[in-house]
Amino acid sequence: MDDAFETVRALVRRPVTFKHPKMEMKLVNFDDPESVKLAIDGSDAVFCAVGTIQKKVKGNKGAYRKVDYDIPVNAARFCAETDCRNFLLVSSVGANSSASNFYLKLKGEVEEAVQKFPIRSISIFQPSILLGNRQESRPGEKLGQAVMSFFSFMMLGQWEKYRPIEAENVAKAMIEAAKRNEAGVSIHTYESMRQLARTYSKKSE
């Protein structure tokens, strides 16, 4: 756990077994905005990496939007309302509110909504496929990871942002960005996330 943070408060829907002296687990009802706002209140930085998949919501786009739009946008709103000065969001490469693809359109809408709030520092991370182990089995995603990793070296120039990236590196990049707390809106794709992650790793050695 990074020494720059005295306490890490995790907002969870159900109890988790992970424990650490600095970790606070806050069981919240994301359908109850006041519950979320109370859990965020007093924070110096809010990290939002929430997301679901079509399989979990059984193809229900309304339910999908409730998770991937409502939760991050409400989190940003409460961040502003409680004077938290640093909001960090995991979005997606290709996010665009004008996209025909439902997922990319939704991510673009979230990015636009978040940027309207009066928060001093907003950092948006746009990874492509995330590499790393998951607790749940996703055979299709594992195949995608393997294929994208194989062709990664060919993704140059404008295609570089589509390279797969380790989820751990995205996390490191977010922590480094939070420490910098730079004013304004910052959009991070593959290379800037890698640079932030490297900087964080060097400082942690």
C-alpha cells in the first residue's frame, strides 16, 4: 500500500475478504445515492474503475447503463459536492459519445458528463484490452488477450493506443496521477499510462 495514502476506502456492494491496516471497506447500496455520497465524503481522491459485462446484465442495456454510467457519474458528482479535488476514471480506448457501438458511446457519454463537474483534477484512463488474471472465467476475453498481445508489436503510430496493457500498470498510472494532482482534465492512453506506471515503479524501488 502506497505511503502517500493514509487510508484507502473501498466502496463495495458485498463483503470482501481482503484486509490491510490502511484499508477501510464501506458496504454501500449504489442504488441509494446518499449511501455513496456519505462513503465518498472526506476523500482527497476518488478512483473509479467500475464496470460490468453484457453477460452479467443478460443483455439489458438499461441495467448496463445503470452500472457503467450512473455509478461513475454519481461518484464524480459527489466528489465535487464534497470538495474532493481529484477524480480518476477508468474508461476505454475509443470512447466517443457519437459512436454507433453501444459500449464506446456509453463510455464517451460518461467522460463528457464527468468533465462538467467542478473538480480541480480529472484524470481519464483509456486502456484497450486489460491483461492479468481475473477471479471469474472469461474464455473469450482470454483469447482476445492472447491475440492482441501477439500482434501488439505491430501496433504503431495511431494504432499504439490499442495495445493491450497490464491492469497492474493502469493501477500504478492512476496512483502516480493522483499524487501529481495536476489541475484540469488529462486523458491517458497506452503510452502515457506506461510512462506514469514506470515513474511510479521507479519511485517505489
